[in-house]
Amino acid sequence: MANYKYGFIGAGRMATALACGLVEAKLATPAEIVASDPSEAGRAAFAEQVAGCTVETNNTKVSTSSATVVLAVKPQAMTAVLAGLGETAANGPLFVSIAAGVTLEKLEAGLGGDARVVRVMPNTPCLVGRGASGYAGGSRATADDLKRVADLLEAVGIALELPEHLLDAVTGLSGSGPAFVYTMIEALSDGGVLAGLPRNVAHQLAVQTVLGAAQMVATTGQHPAELRDAVTSPGGTTIAGLEALEQGGMRAAVVAAVKAATSRSRELGQQ
């Protein structure tokens, strides 16, 4: 019998966000959560955010005592982590990997071939309850396993079950996308400063503009092009700005950024 509902191997920011989401959604109490990390500072930060949880230095203790084990380590560290957990896979925990690019085949093989595994691609807005995640089940994952993972991810945002071959594209779009949006916010703010606004005013307006525009798309259900056209008057200010964006290649650059991030996710999975 597992002592904990959820165990985290790796206690970084994403693991902490997921654990806090579980507690907020009442899917687990802090006492039902355990995490391991080689970093003392990492363990301390996790324990502070998830007050009442247990922290460990030993990954095996987490794996053998948890019903669900979240593998929250970097892709480059996954092979070594899996090698240390293979003997515990027979105990029956569900393993949930959030490492970019690491395939279900590699996860199952690294755990000895008998493990129930779900591969997940979350993103950092999980930290504020606005995550966008995709997930795919391994060959032995059950419908109940997938429901458990969906509940975990929906505690911190939205979650979509997808075929595994699409998860690298999820990595390229929603996994890396927040960084692209941050760059857009920074550029909007810089444009405001160039136009004469104080920096703090430009920053606030840029943040709220992006937040409001995204909420308009989410709330109205209209295509972004429809909403754009609704504020684009003939000969007006917006069309002048849009022309500058087209001349600068913004659309092509964003598409290329998603494509490049997707390709890099595939490369990481092959290393």
C-alpha cells in the first residue's frame, strides 16, 4: 500500500507548481505528497511551498511509497534516473514524465518494460494556474491512469490527450510559447517607451494588452483574424502597425520559432 498519493522525483518549479495545484484542487493533502531532489535548496523550497509534505534525498523511497510518481527531471538526466528506479516499477506506481522529448518507449524500457507510464508536456504558466498541457499514455497505462493525469494537469490549467507523435509539437508551441509571448510583451513595452511613455506605464499597458487580447479569444470563441479585423479601420493606426509587422516578418518568425522548438524537442529525445 502506497504511503503517498503523489511522489515527485525532482523538486523544481514545475514539480512545485503541480504539487500546489493538487493541494488547491483538493486532490491530495500536503501529507500525501513526497518529493526527492539532490539539492538541499530545492528540497527546502518545495517543502516551504507545499507546507506539510515530506522531502527526501532518495529517489527509490519516493518510487516505492507513492501511487503516482512524477518524473520532473531534465531530459539529459532521465536515463540515469530511470536506471535507479527500474527495480521499483514492479511495485505498480504510475509514472508520469514531464521531460521534453523523452519518448514513452524510452521511459518504459528504462523502467524495465513493465511500468505504467504517461508522458506529459506542461508549461510554466502552470505556476499561476494557467497551464496548457498535452499528454499521451504508454502501452500499459489504463483509462484510470489517464484520468488521474488529466485531473493533475487540470488542477493547474487545461490538458489535452493527444497521440504521442504530437507531443513534440506541443513542446514547440505551448511548452516554449510563453517565452515567445514574453518577448512580444517586452517588444510592445519598448515600442511604448520609444513613442514617449514612461517605462512603468508602457510595461503595465503591454502586459494588460496581451492578457486582454488572449481573454477575448478565449471568451468570444471568435477566430483571432476576426477579432483583429474588428479593430482594424481603413487607413487607421492599427493597419499601419500591422503593415510594419508584416514587413518585419513577425508571422513567419513566430511560425519558425515553433518549428525550431519542435525540432529541438525531437533532438533531445534522441540523445
